[in-house]
Amino acid sequence: MSWEKEYTSGQRRVGKLETKSGVTPTPVFMPIATKGAVKHLLPEEVKALGASVILGNTYHLWLRPGNELIARAGGLHKFMDWDGLILTDSGGFQVFSLGARAKERFGMSGVKISEEGVEFSDPKNGNRYFLSPEISIDIQLDLGSDIIMVLDECPPYPCTREYAKSSLERTTRWAKRAKEHFEEKVKGREKRPLLFGIIQGSVYEDLRQESAKQLLEIGFDGYAIGGVAVGEPRETLKDVLAWTLPSIPEDKPRYLMGLGRPEEIVRAVEAGVDMFDCVIPTREGRHGRLFIWTGEDLNLEGSFYETINIGNEQHREDFSPVDSLCDCHLCTHYTRAYLRHLFTVDEPLAGRLASVHNLRFYLRMMEKLREK
């Protein structure tokens, strides 16, 4: 079970990724199902929009309702009635990013990193938890994930070179422990999940390359590029990809975590990335911001789309489709005036329809990127 190339165009790779639950074409965009649901949408709707993989959040599902409960339900696929593929992150990013929220509510985030793992406070109630590389693997196996991510330390931006080096070395040690624990837990299984390592190194070229080298020596089914959506300047992405991608073997899937805007995804695909996830389409949709096709071919500059704020007065009496070039349910059944009205009166259907449209925009973009 791994990635198989179908064809290439420059550095762009089109292929398919086989997992224990089925196959997904690549490049692929994975809608976010943080707590076991893509916000506002039914699983069958997400699939009808063109999604083949969704991303579940290990941190949130572990804390509520708990991985043991989901395991008793038959795994996350059955629990949420999703028959596609599921990738789960390790939980590490949320441990660090939500620490500030816990600090606001309870006076201290309590995030304490040690060689064993990380201790932290739940920002909801202040309860203390401990997450290790082994515990993260156990949780994701209980969830029944098709693609499992190892626990990593995600350094903030900016950080010193010394901190980034120490962090990536800890990430490597955690990755080795996670791989050994994973192999022991799945021993004897006819079908097992795929296990991905996460390349760190902040914005330092030699550290990115060193992180990739260390993870390759351990050996994983795929490799993710982490630490590219933590506040660093957007222009650094091109450099990070140029430093990192040549180190990843051609026959391994490449996953860019947590990013990005449409033009960033196009650039990353053209550089050789296969997998993406991001909250942008549904989050922007819930706030009334929609992605609109301009009719231009996909390009690195992003002129193939524009964004509109549907709440603007200019849409009040606009009885045209939101996007005449889109085939989603919103655009084939409703007008800009109607959607604006729904947002104006705080009707929940507004965010639902806008999310349908934005997700379809992203998923159709991926379809276009898979065309010869």
C-alpha cells in the first residue's frame, strides 16, 4: 500500500494512493472534519462534492468523546458514517497552539515538553493530559485511521536556529519511538494503516534537509512537510518546498500540512506535492467569503479566481448565480441576493450553502490539477 505514479508534467505528479480502506487519486485536498464532522455538511454531501479523504483531529477526538468510545462504535468511519479514507493528525499541533487559550482561561497553558512527550491543559476545563508518541499512535489506531501521523514538536515562528535544531532532533526521536510502537501494534494485521513522518526545521535550509534525512533513515510510508502554517511569511513556502521535496523519494506521497490558499496549492502541486488540508474553504464560507472562478486557467499567480464578500450591499438585488462557472448546489439553485439575505438574518443555512460552494471550488481545483 503506497503511492503509485500515473504521469508527471514537470514536477507535478498525478497518481493514486492505496490505503487499507481504498484508493484516492492525487493530488488530493482533504476537507477538515476536526471533531468527526465537516462543519455543516453530511458525509454523503462531502463525498458528492468530490472528496475522497477527510482529516480527523486526534487531539479533539481523544478529549471528546474519547478514542475508546469511538473504538467501541466500530471506529471513526462507522461512528460518523464516512466510507471514504481518513487521515488523522498526531494531536501535537493542537497541544501547542491551544496552550495560549488555556493560559487565558486558567492562568497558565501548562504545556511542558519533555523527552517522554508533552503535558498540557485542556482549554475547555483545565484538565491535565499527557501525550506521548506511543499514546498518539494508540489513539489513532483506536480511531481506525487509514493514514496516521507521528507526534512531532511544531516550533513557533520565529525561532532561533538552535531551538529549531533541538526541536527537529526531538521530533526525530519521537518519530523513531512512534514507528517502533506502531510496528509492534500492527504486527500480524493483514491490512494496516499508513504511517507518515513529519519534516520540521523551521525556515532553515540545512535543518529541513537534515530532518528529512533523519526521517528517511527511520523509514515511513509517506512524508509530511510541517511547520509551514505557524505565522512565517508566506513567501518562505517556495523555499521550504525547494529545500525539502528533493529529499523525499519519488515513490512516497508528499503531504503539505495545513495550507493553503488556492494559488499556494497550485504552486505546491507544480513543485511536486500530493496531499493538502486546510480550514480555509469552510471557515471562509461561514464568514460569507466565497471563491469565484474567473474563467482563466489555473496559474501560479492566482488570477484564476477572485473572492467576494456576499454581505456587501452590491449583492442585495443581484439575482444572478453566486458563480456562473460553478456546478455546486448553491450556484445551480440560488442567487447572490438570496445567500446575502440568509447571512443578513443569521440563518444557519447561509454558512452551509457557502461551505458547499467553497469546498466544491477547492475539490474541482484538484480535479483540474489531475488533468493531463
